[in-house]
Amino acid sequence: HIPIDLTLDGIRYVQWPLGYAREATAQCSKIFSSGPLLVYDSRLGSGPGGLPPNMTSLDTHWSKYYRESSRDESQMEDLAPWVMTYLQSKIDKAKSLD
């Protein structure tokens, strides 16, 4: 559960996961302190009219990271290194059971 609120190329991306209670002091602390985020309100209207007009961006660790760090697409990998390590450990364990 990684909260992100940022705008890229004029498009706003919001991920505001509620998370687990054990995450309340870590990456979901902003959510636990401010509560659910209103991103659409049908009482304001339909379509784009339902977007709150003054919804301020909520700064989170990863929002700041992605705003300040440029992406280098040549450095993209299929899976994160820790995922590859985890999967390799499962493969090794399965082979040892044979």
C-alpha cells in the first residue's frame, strides 16, 4: 500500500490506499492521520463537475520521490531485484524438495 498523489504530463494520479493497521506508522501514516480522500462528489455534479474544485495535493514520500527523480527507461527491469531474489529462493526450495 503506497499512497501517491502527483501530476504527470497534466494528468493527476491519486492512489490513497487505506492500508492495514500495522502500516499506520509507516507509509500509510498520512492516510491514518487525514482519513479517506474525497476525489469525486456526485453532489457537485456529474462527469468533470463532480471533481472537488480545490482538492489540494497531499504530499507523500513517494509523490515527492517521483516528482524529483527522473525516470531512466533504459534502467527498467522486468521485476524488482528483491522480487527476483524472493522468487529464486522459492525455486531453490522447490528443487531441494525433489
